[in-house]
Amino acid sequence: MKRSYLSVALLLVVLMLNIIFTQYMVHQYFYEHYSTTLIAAIINVILFPVAFFIYKKGVNVND
């Protein structure tokens, strides 16, 4: 089962966003900005189902 380049690229974008928001969350926690930390954590949690949806519904080449 081959994946299309579009679904792989979207998964890479979601992974990059996870890395960015995790780093931002740690940075804000270090400087004691707890409300911003929670917002970044919620965005990180929301990105997981998005990635799962892209993985499950991704366009297959051999369909």
C-alpha cells in the first residue's frame, strides 16, 4: 500500500507543528506563562487526531 506524496507531506507538516508547539510550550512554562502553556498544550493535543485522520483517510496510489 503506497501513500501519496500529499498525505505524506501533510503528515510532515503536522509533525513539524507538533515539534514547534512543544518547544513553545516548554519555553512558556520556563518563563512561567502558564495560560500560554495550556493553550500550546491544547493545540498539541488537537493536532494528534488531525494526524490520525490524515493517516487513515490519506489518498492511496493504488486505489
